[in-house]
Amino acid sequence: MNLDLARWQFGITTVYHFLFVPITIGLGFLVAGLQTAWVRTDKEKYLRGTKFFGRLFLINFAMGVVTGIVQEFQFGMNWSDYSRFVGDIFGAPLAIEGLLAFFLESVFLGLWIFGWDRLPKKLHLATIWMASLGTALSAYFILAANAFMQHPVGYIYNAETGRAELVDFFAVLTQNTAVSAFVHTMSFAFFTAGAFMAGISAWLLVKGKSVDVVKSTMRLGVITTIVAFIAIVVSGDYVAKIMVQQQPMKMAAAEALYETTDAAPFSLFTIGTLDGSRPVFQIDVPNVTSFMATGSFNGEVKGINNLQAEYVAKYGEGNYKPNIPIAYWTFRLMIGLGTLALLFAVYALYATRGNRRPTSMWFARGALALPVIPLLANSAGWIFTELGRQPWAVFGLMKTADGVSPNVTVPMLLTTLIGFTFLYGILAVVEVSLLAKAVKLGPPASSPITNPKNVGGSDTKELTFTY
Amino acid sequence: MDLQIIWFVLIAVLWIGFFVLEGFDFGVGMLLNVVGKTEAEKRAVLTTLGPVWDGNEVWLLVAGGATFAAFPEWYATLFSGFYLPLFLILVALILRGVAFEYRSKLGGKVWRKNWDRLITVSSFLPGLLFGVAFANIAKGVPLEVDANGASQYVGGFFNLLNPYALIGGVFITLVFLTHGAIFLSLKTSGTIHDRASALVFKLGAYAAVFALIFLAWTQFAYSNNPGITLITILLVVVFWVSGLFFHRAGREGYAFISSSAAILFTVTSLFAGLYPNVMPSSLDPSSSLNITNASSSEYTLKVMTIVAVIMTPIVLIYQGWTYWVFRKRISAKQIVNAESGVLDGASK
């Protein structure tokens, strides 16, 4: 019971937090790009684009920040035995993330938001780049920490202290699991932000609002989406190959492949059970899973049952299978939804070529769905990554069940689980309604820019941005 | 051993950063509805915090992260032990951050009034609860060593609400209120400035009374190093009193530096009183956590020290620069269209 509640809480708070993270990371850079275009060309459409997407970025960022605080605290609150066992390794990237990244992003974003009245033009531009750099650094360190859970390196088990201890921090930061996860996640962040920008711009285009502005931002969004998709595929291929070497059970679960097979197919769709008995209906693409896993169409892919036997021999009695249907379907949702978003973005580019302006309801609805789809793909991808690793918290080293706080009781867990869920639910409604209002309003009208010549601005002039 | 001392000091420094910086922004949040009467005034009050509150809050996150990295046992025992107070702090911090960003986006009276209430409450809670939490750490809480050799908190929630801890909570709250009022008087002009200034001495006097009770209690009942804590407590008194008198004399900058120094020495006296413990047990000294039995390995501490030695000064420089960039006073007159929000146009 404790374990289930703690896991639900971690899942809810983390998936929810990660709805805001990729938009923050990707959109920060895109807004920085728009503002750079304005500073260099002095074209008003870029300034209006900066202000418009800057506004959406900030509504989203606020949620990302506040839900991120929970992340830093909940390891100690709900997973104290986990924290004790791996804190010597896991704590370092978290602390460094705070010192290197959180300060950078928070301080410079404050400078950017309120700097329109306080900083000269170019210095002000530099602040959004610094804040964006902070978000990317943050992603790196937290993914290095996560990579340690997927594939622990650079540690030894100290029998005297009864815990895992760090011996090579460089290995933790630079192992291929961390690097590839970083590239894959950053690509997905740009993909998400590109789709966000493209979808909202396309919707405004249909409505005929600020056409010159949103036409540019739609192009920027779509091109980002396409380039990022290529990066996702390339990095994803690498991530999958590493996963097969380091966590073969996860790959077998992704395909619901029970017996070790050469030339394993990839099933697009299954009706019926995924328990290894014959499914009712299944569309298979031959050899694709083998190719994804090994780079060869006839490569051997290990099956769930074989791996289970192997792990029992290695780690002792126990169930080493993750939840197969969840792994199977989230893997497909990640890929399927990502592809769907790409197709719509490409279609939007085609439909708006030259001076064409689509007017159909269908197109407008698709445009509004576009920002949401990658978020679902992101969530599916992470649910797959984390649930596919179960029963391990740290693969091969510590089971999730052993990490939970022993002195936190069920009523306490229920209080925080219900509390966070309720709070997050209300905030989601508030946030989406503000985003909707901002989108409906469209890019703000042009206003003379007040960037002062000197650092500091004035204590009498009216301010352009205030709380 | 040396590295463990360095990290004990560094974690104290991080908490000092949090108490000094977010301390005033909690205070400003608590005073929002007292100092700001009109919409323009309220927005001017919030705008003094706008560029800095988030950077201030990072000190808390890094204090948490650094405790995790340098003293995992302390992090695990403290965070799982003080579970419900931490949950309330998290809820408050979540609501507070969102309230800052969202309240002025729309102009509706009910909308803004609700956010204003939330800002007040969510600025009170963390100061109060951190005061209670730190007092409990100083006093010692029931810790028991479990079968795996880990010190676990066995006290429950209401055990944390003892008289000493509650006085600590009120003390910290009053300090933050005063510190916030001094900050507002330094950063604003016009009506808000006058209202905030008028509050400083009174709030400061109440804070002084609680400071004397709490710090004397700490000194005589719980200090492990009474020599050092006596000095730091005297410094708290000196800086607090001089801060109030600087403010009386209209020297708001010096007043703010003095109240910051008083907070610095308050946190210092709590940590100095603890050393070498980080979390003493009220049941049995052998289940106390100290800088040795709670710490990370030598290697981890070494890595972390290198990073901290390089990064902390850089952070201080650019965060300090922010305060310089936003050095101008803000007045309600600078807020245009205070009653409406930037997103209002959409609903019309």
C-alpha cells in the first residue's frame, strides 16, 4: 500500500511537472531566436512575436517552476531509504543542477521579464539566452541522475556503510545513457515547443489575426518541429540500442516479446491480450524490432521469459517483468503521437504555402490539438522509460519497493497524494484558461520599445511590464 | 573530516541566503494588503519582488539539494520526518509562485482578491513553518535507529508543535515581516513607502521580544557551543537594534543591511548551536545524526566542494548584479492601467 501510494504520487507529480518542462526549454530558445531576429532586423513582427510567445512562455514557466520544487523534496519525503542508499551519488547532480542551472534560469529570467524597462536592448537580449542555457543545463544534470537509475556506473557498493558510493563522477555525467537521453529529451523539447508555436500560430492564421506575425512564427515552429523530429529519430535509435544492451527486459516489454527471437517483428497494433498467448489480431511489420534493437534485420532479441529466468539466476527469486501492456502501449503512443504531430505540422506548412490561408474548422481544430499531442507523446515516453525499468529503482542495484520511506504512514501519503492531485488539478484549469485567453487575444499591438540606454532605467517613467 | 565541516558551513550559508533573501519577499507578501490599498499600490508592491523572488527561492532548492548530496542521512531523516510541515510549505510555495505570475493578468475583482489572500497566507506559512522546523532541529526530535541502522523520526506531527518551536515560528515570522517592511521602504516611494516605513519600528520591536526569548532559550537549553552562540546572539541583537535605528534615521539602505546581518547571525547561531550534530535525537544521543554519521563519502564531498567553490561566487556576482539592475525605487504612479490585466481584452 505505501509503495503503491508513493509510486502514484511520484508518477502524478512528475508527469505533471514534465508537461511544462519541454515547453519551457524549447520555447525559451525559440523566443530568444525571435528576439534576436528583432534586434538584428528591427522588424516589428519579430518583436510582436517575441512578446506574444514570451507571454505564453511565462504562463507556462510559472507552473514548471513551482511544480519543480516538489521534485527536489519528494525523494527525501517519500523515498528516504532510496535517498539513503544512493544519496552519495544521486544527490550530487541534483545539487549541481540547482547551483549551476536553477540560479541561472531563475535570475536571468527575472532580468528578462522585468528588463524591458531596465536594460539596454542587447544586454536584455542576452538575458533570455542565459536563461535558456540554464534550462538546458538543468536538463543535463537531472538526466544524468536519471541515467544512473537506468544504468548505474561510477559507483561501488560499500558494505560497511551499506550504501552505494560514488567513485567516478565523470562516468556518471558522461556515460552514453546520459548523453543519449539528453539529446533525445532536448530534441523532444524542441519538437514540443515547435509544435506549440506552429499550432497556435496556425490557429491565429485561420482566424486572420496578426497574419504577418503568425505567418513567420508558424514557419519557425514547423521548421523546428521537422528538424527536431529528425533528431528524435536519430537519437531515439541510439537510445533503443543502448537500452537493449543495458535493459533488455524493457525492450522485450516494449514489444511484448516473450520468447527470444531472431528477426523479431514490430507490431503496430494488437487486439487481445499481451500475456504471451495468441492475440486476437495483430499487425506486424517484419524484422523491425530486431533492427531497432540491434541494427540488423535478423538480430536476436531476447524475450521476456528468457530474461526472467536469467534474472532469477542472477538476482534471486522475484518477478522481474515490468507491466507489459503499459510498456507496450506507451511505447507505441510515444512514437505514434510524435509522428502524428509531425504530419500535421508538415501539412500546415503545405496548406499555408505562398499566401494561402486555410479557413476550415477542421484545420483550426487540428491546429489547436497540435500543441497538446507532443505533450502526450512525452508523457508516454517517460512512463515507458520509468515503468519499463520496474521492479528496479536503480537497475540491478535497488528495487523500488526497498526505497520507500519506512516511517511515512498511509494517512500521510494519502494526505499529500490527494492534496497535490487536487491542487494540480485546479491549477491546470487556471493555467489553461489563461493560455486560452492569451492565444485568443493574439500578438499584442505594437508599442514603442522602452529599453533604456543605461542599466537601471527610471524611477518615474511608466513601466511596460509589472506584476 | 575537514570536508564535512566545510559542507556543514556551506549548508548554513545556503540557508542564510534563503532566509535573508526570500525572508524579505515573504515579508513583502505578508504585507501586500496592509501596505497596498489601491490596485496600483498593490501592483507596485508585487513588482518590487517580480524580478527577484524566483532567484531567491533557488537558495532553498540548493540548500535541499546540497543536503541530499553532502548529508544524505540528514536529508532522508529530515524530509521524511518533517513530512506534513514540508507538504504545507510546498503547497504554499506552489500557490505563491503561481499567484505572483497570474494575479495581475486579469482585472476581475474577485480573481485578484482571491490571489491576494493566497499571497498573504502563502507568505506567512513558510516563515512560520521553517521557524518551527529549525527550532525543532535545535531542540532535538525523537529519532530511533531502525533495523537497517538508519535514524528515523518517530515523533509524529503534533510533537513538532511544542512551545519552544512555536515561539521560534513566531520569531521568524516577525523577523521576515520587519525585514520585508524595511525592503519595501528601501525599494518604493510615495504612499507605499510611507506605510511600510511606519510599520518597521513596531514590527521590529515585537520581533526583538521574541528574538530575546527564543535565542536566550536556545542558548541556555540547547546550544552545543555556548561560547560561539553567545557571540552570534549578541551580534543578532546589535544588528537588529541598529537596523531599527538606522531606519528611524531614514537610512534605509543601512537598515536593510543591518536586518540582513541580524538574520545571517540568527541562522549562524542555530547552526553553531547544533555543531557537530545536524539533527540531535531527544531520545538517545547515540541515534543523533552528526556531520560524520550523516555525511557522504570523501570523494563525493570533494567533487561537490570543487563545484561549490567555483560556482557560488559566480552566482553571488550575477544575482548581486540583478539587485543593482533593479535598484530604482518603484512607485504606484509608474503602474499604468492598474485595474485591468493584459489578458482582459480577450474576454470582451
